[in-house]
Amino acid sequence: MSSESISGDQSPDQSSQGGETPRPDWADGLRQLYDSVVDEPLPDTFRDLLERLDEEGDDEGCEADGSEGGHS
């Protein structure tokens, strides 16, 4: 990929400079890897863990407001 085809990813101050430095070859590969990880769906086991932690946080939230003693 040439630097001209990816100019939309650059910040405005980079594209306004007359003597742009070309991106290194590995930069596009790193961007693609990052995007693929971001687009991966959340595993069910991780989603279940987050739900359990939310439930425990809700239970502790009642105590933290002082109504049931709470934690120090």
C-alpha cells in the first residue's frame, strides 16, 4: 500500500506538511492486526465472568452507601 492510499488515516497536521515521511512497511501490518483484534467477538466465558463481576459489584454497592455497614 502506498502512502497516498492511506492518507485518510493520517491526522490533519501530518497531511498538511509538504515533506511527509513515508510510513514504515510494518505499520500497515500492525494496523491490520490491531483492527482484527478489536473486531473479534467477546468469548462467552469472558462475557459470563464480566456479568458475575457486575452482579457482585451491585451487591457490594448497597453496602458501600452506608445502609448495611459497608467495607472500610
